[in-house]
Amino acid sequence: MNKFMALVLTAALAGPFAAMPALAQQGPLRITVTQGVIEPLPIAVPTFQAETAGAAEVANQISRLVAQDLTGSGLFREVPASSFISNHAMFDQAVAYADWRAINVQGLVTGAVSVSGNQLTVKFRLYDIYTGAELGQGLQFNGSVQGWRRMAHKVSDAVYSRITGESGYFDSRVVFVAESGPKDNRLKRVAIMDYDGANVQYLTDANSLVLAPRFSPTGAQILYTSYQSGAPRINLLDVASASARQLPTEVGEMAFSPRFSRDGGSVIYSLANGGNTDIYRTDIRTGGHTRLTNAPSIETSPSLSPDGSQIVFESDRSGTTQLYVMGANGGEARRISFGDGRYGTPVWSPRGDMIAFTKQQGGRFHIGVMRTDGSEERLLTSSFLDEGPTWAPNGRMLMFTRETQGETGGPSIYSVDISGRNLRQVATGSFASDPSWGPLQP
């Protein structure tokens, strides 16, 4: 592993702690974990070369979006073009490593863009300025001109992966509830967007209340709660066609809080009937139902572990809302939350190592994370109302809903990394809530 990769990888894995370079030793630079602040790694992203006529505008757009993706992760700091000594206007020209070292650039991303009719080709290379060598081999992506944003995100994912050794999350989408209108008559629609808030598309109309959309493991389908029939029922929506149908969940008064199984073949959800709420599983193909909990308390917000063997959920069986884990087929549950306050909306990390949750404590709401046994609890945010976390595909970031107070207040979607750093609002263009982060797109 070279110095460049060792520096950022260790910093990315440091979790809530900081990373600082140790004293120079034999071999690659190492990192000492401390309680300070991680220093973002300086990168340069010169404007990609336009190799054909008419490609200059999209080349500039792609290079800017790549820089925004990387800096938005909180792991990178872009060195501005005004500081450049070396222009690097041509994709195939030799890299003047000394010029980039002189302005403290550690990673250099170069690219070229060509357009032929409606076809777009994007090439890129990543250079380790410390070692004076290309990091990995150059890659090329092909697609349509209209899909230039996805191609930029793919470049960003490749750069992120090469530097951190982990998969990226930029070429992904988020399903959410788009909200409009006055606070006492808010209209809600299921909508989908790129991870950064671009390309919003509405998948349902505003004729009935919708809540809690959730992506399938492949991103091709969405579950959500609909009040179209008067009582909450679970709908299954095909993303490509935007067509929806009601799932044959167990007969009862209210069915809500759905999530897909890890294979996408069944749904786990909450059913309220006769004043009691329990967790059920329904096979999407056969319609067969299985009751997973049977208690006088309220059990809701189930979320499966990545291997499909366990379910984390919230329950008030102890007198206050806490988090519990049980087997995927039900059975005895063990409590994992023991701090002050109330816990809810748990969701298992795609890495399988952590559980994110909402916590109400001392008049404030927080987004937090803990190990799957309840240890190492950390609160990442604090506000009037933060709720409903969802994980990025690589398990390094979270999105959630933040509500503001007052007559003109409303919900917005925010993101934060798992150390509590890099809190950002996602630019959705309108009120937005209930995000669910989907997988990387194929």
C-alpha cells in the first residue's frame, strides 16, 4: 500500500476518532488515531479535456461534479485551480509531479470527454503525487449525453474506492416523501432523486397520504405506506413503470412500517389490530403470512441484518420505547439499548456492524449509532426533531429527516457521516422527509 492510500484509508476507518500522521518511518506513512479532527486529503481536479467539438461544456460539468462528490464526502479538500502551477490541459500529457507537490496536492484526478451524436465517453486517471505514479489503471465509461451526471458519479466512486479501498456511494438514488403546501394541509408524494438531490422524479400523486418509502435490495421496487383506502396499507411500486399495487398483508386495521427481506422476496412490517401492534412477515409471491412477535406491547420499525438472520425493532415492552434484536423467524428478543431517553426507527448497517437509530432525550432528538450488541453508542446529531436514519450503500454515511419549528417550518433531508462530522442538508428543492438510500446503480 502506498503512502497516499494508507493515509486516507486509515483516516476513513477511524470512525469517531481522528487521524494524524505519525513520525516518518521505514515504509509507507502510517496513521496514529487521536481525539482530534481528521484533515481532509488535498486533491486537484483540473477541468477534463474536451476531445471533440461540443464537449467542452459537459467536460466542465463532469469535472466539477466529481470534485463536489469527493469534497462532499468530507474526506477530501479540493485545491482550487487558481493555485495550479501545472495546467495539465491534455489528458495524455506527462504529470509534472513537482508542480503538484509544490502546492501540497496529494491526489490528482485527470479526465477527457468526447461526444459523438448522443454518445458520451468519459476517461479518467488518478495519480498519487507522493509516489509519482498512477494509482490503478485509467478507466473509461460510455453512455448518453443526458446521463452525464451518472458518469461523473461513477468516476467519483472509482476514485473514492481506489483511495479508501471501499466502495463508493455517489452513483446511487434515494427514495423519499416530497412535501408541499401549508403545514396544516401538507401534500405528500413518493419521489426519487440522485443521492445529492438532483433529478427528482415523482412516483405517486398527492391524492392520498404516503409514508415511509423503502427501496428493495436491487433498487427496482419500493415499499411504502398508503392511506388511499382510509387505513394505512402497504403498497409495492415498480420504479421503472411507477405502477403500484397493494400487498396482501395480514388482514387487520393498520399495516405500516414495511421493509424488504434481503432477497426481496418478502416484506416485514407492523400490523396494528385490536389495540395491539406486532411484527409480521408476508411472502410477496404467495401472500403467505407469518407472525413474528406476539406480545401486548407495541412492536414496530423492523429492520433485517445484512445476512437476513436477525431483526432489530423498537418496542415499549419495558415501559419506554427501546431497541431489541430477535431471530429472523421471531422468538425470544434481547434488549440492546440501555441509555437515558427513548429509542426508535432502528436500521441495520449494510456492513452488519452497526445499528442506526433515533433517540429522544432531554427535549431533543438525535440520530445515533451503536454496535449490534448495544455497545459504543454515539449520538451524531441534535436538534428540535431529527428522525428516521438510512444508510449509504457503503455504510459510511447516513441520511435522515430534520424538522424545523414554527408556522413556516417543515422537514428537510440531511446527511452526516458515522463519526458525526460533515453534517449537510440535501438540496431537494422542497420539503422532504422519510429518505431511504438505495444501492449503487448497475
